[in-house]
Amino acid sequence: MADQQIIDKVNAIMIRDFEVAPALLAPEARLKEDLGLDSLDGVDMVVAAEREFAVRIDEEQARSIRTLQELYDCVTRSPPAPGSDANPEGH
């Protein structure tokens, strides 16, 4: 399970940047079918997550994300972005 802070921040991105209704934000929600994101939204979503969390999500991982849970998990597993001040120990 992903850290609650990651879930909260990802959900905030979905609401703010993609106008997804909060009631739809469940871990099993499918990005395309349930949340209405298209392929361009998927790219924008990955970029927004990379910026928010100062991580680098590789292209193969990004293409495999189909649900919110997969996005939460991907952010959790991703290494810090080059040049970021991210602390892998959690602050």
C-alpha cells in the first residue's frame, strides 16, 4: 500500500489538473475508463507526479500505469529525479 501522503497528493493533482470528481478517486479507478483521461492526459499526469514528488518515472513504467493504485505504487518506487533534493529516508 502506498503512503497516505502520496495518495493525498496524487488525488489533489487529479482534482486540480484533470478536474476529476473526488468521489471517483478510488485506488481501483481506471485512468481511462473510470476517470476519463486520454493518452495526453496520461503524459501530463506523469509529468505532474514527477514534479510534485521530485522523482523520475521511466517511460516503460509510465506506459504500464492503468489505475490510481498503480500510479501511487509507481511514485513510491521511483528514484529521486537527478538534481533533486529528495530525501529517500522520508525527511
